Amino acid sequence: MIDFRNVSVRYRRAPQLALSQVSFSATTGAVTAIVGPNGSGKSTLVRALLRRIPLETGSILMGGIPIDRVSRRALARQLAIVTQREESHYAQPVRDAVALGRYPHQGHWRAALAEDDAAVQQGIELAGIGDLADRSTAELSGGEWQRVRLARALAQGGSALVLDEPTTFLDVSHEMAAFELLATLARGGTAVLVVSHQLNLVARFADAIIVLNRGEVVASGSPDDVMQASVLESVYEWPLVIVRDPAVGAPALIPLRSRSWRGDVRG
């Protein structure tokens, strides 16, 4: 379980808090989604987990232990994170890129063991990149590179997986496959925390949704609780309606033309 307890973050020289008294839990065996408009603090949550920015107040716990009390290596053995942006700075075989996920378990000097090779292969298979394994990372499209990064996190293992916009660059089939995989991992006992702009995908797959706006939690609960026009219109500052997905019955968001917001037509 990942717990944020009254977490506040302020970037240097910024007059406003990037996060203000944020509290929520990403529980074991569930997909927890963080949504909100651009600049709402979603990626700041991930940076705080990575300990790239200090907390002004509050604490972040992993399995009940504050993350600042454990080494980075120990944390990485339990928590795998796929950040929003990452460039492949040098070419290497895809399999080697995935194998980097095993570094927290190996260290500088220990050679890869059979269990490491098995974890790498499993990550490749789960992410569906078997056809890419022997290619160079320099040859990959944006979507292919995104899937390699997911495979690396899966190879890393641990009890929790955090992903910041994991479906960036992915086509429809790979978006669906990614979320299906996250749901499967959660059912297997992993705590999955996903940051996403894809509200309709989130509504289909998430067990809980946390809505951030201007650094604060403004709504939280099940998809049915959160996917309400009264909540989301004020957050996104855009007219919308909520309907039912005919395939699975989940709530689905439909944005309206802007003239509806001015009261000319209300659909």
C-alpha cells in the first residue's frame, strides 16, 4: 500500500503550493487512478514518490514505512515507477533495456541470476514486446518505447507499480491492453497507482479515482462517485455530460461543444 498523508509540496520560488495537504491511499490489490487538468499536481505526486522534491509537510509511506527512512535501493525493490517522460539516450538492445529493471536486485557487482532472466522474460511477455526484444532502442517508435519502459518496470517487480500517463503514444489496442494488464496485476495483489488523462479508460478499470485540482484533492471514490458532471465540469472548466458505456456499463465522459457552455444549446 502507498499512503500519502497530508502531503504538501512547494517548488522553489513558487508562490503557491504544488500540492496542498494531499491524503489518499493506493491499496494493495486495486487500481487507483489520479486524474485532473494540466498543472493540477499529478506528476508532482510521482516526483515526490521518487524523492526528487522535498515535502513541505506530511509523509509518504510504503507498506506503513515512511519512504524517507529506507534506502533508494530498498524502495526500488518494492516500488516500480514509470515516469511521464524519459528519452533513450543511447542505443541498446531492447532486452538489455528491460533488464535494467533488475538493477535494484543486483547492485554493482552481482551477475544476473536465473531469477533475473526469468523476470526480464516475464516483463517482455506481459508488455507484449516479444517481437521487439532483439531490436535496438534507437529503432523504436514512441509507442514501442513506452511499452519497453512498462516491461522494465514489470521486470523490476515489487508490491507496487506507479505509472504516470502510461498510454502516451499508444494506439487504441495497446491502450486497452495496458489497462487490462494493470487490472490483472492488481487482481494478483499489486498496488497499482496510475496517473492518466484518459478518464473513460480510468472509469472502466479503476477501483478508485482521486481528482486533483490546483494541488488539492477535490473528489475521491469509486468511478460512479467521481464521474459526475457536477464534479468534473468545475474541475476541467468545460461543458460535459456523463453517460453509460454501452459495453461495460461504466460511466463515460462526453465533452460538449463550447457554445453549450455559454448557454446557446444545452445537450
